[in-house]
Amino acid sequence: MADLRVAGANALGAAELYELLRLRVDVFVVEQECAYPELDGRDLEPGTRHFWVHDGVPVAYLRTLAEPDGTVRIGRVCTAKQARGLGHGRRLMVAALDEVGVRTCVLDAQTYVVDFYASFGFMVEGDEFIEDGIPHRRMRRSP
């Protein structure tokens, strides 16, 4: 079984961080054809936590960010094409939400996966919006 790994930025080596960023670029920039600033400066913040499934290489990933208002933001949720349908995304969400605990959590979901996040108690807030050419919905999970 693939390993579930969790680390803060200070615990990641350069090669490990490179592999995580490569997975994100492969999915969001190459596969989804979105030219956007994937490296947004938040990966190395003290409150950022990286969660990934490692099966020889990272095959699924998400990160949590500590927001200034005290909420936790989940983002960059992705799975490599060859690893989809194996439950990795669900496994990552369970691990992240276990760590988040009772804190309020927010995310911007691509519209086609709103039901996935709703299965974890997230509720849609506001209208659909377009980010990088892809329809999204803001979602919130409160204790």
C-alpha cells in the first residue's frame, strides 16, 4: 500500500519538495492547460502542511494553509492521472481534516468535484466563479 506522508515545509528536503511541485504542475498546468503562478509563495510558510500519497513517487497531494483569520485553507488537491480512482484523494482529505480538527476550513473547489468535498461536510458559499478558466465554488466546513 502506498504511504501517506505529512510534513511542514521545514521538514521537506529539496528533492521531495521538487517531486510534490512537479506533480502539481503536471496536473494543473500541463493536464488542465492552466498557465498560472503555481508557485505562489505559500508552500514554505510556517503554517503550511503538505500531505501526499507516495507510491515510489508522489501520486496524490494536498496542502493546508493557516489563514490570517484563523481558518485553514485546503488547496492544490490533485492526483496523478494513472493513480485516479484508487481513493487517494479521500485518504488525503481524511488525514488533513483529522489534523484541522475543530477549526473552520475553507477551499475553492472545481465545480465538478463539489459533491466530493460535500461528503466531508463542506457547504457551498456564494456563486460559481471562474479561476484560471475553470468553474469553481467556494466551500466552508465549520465545526
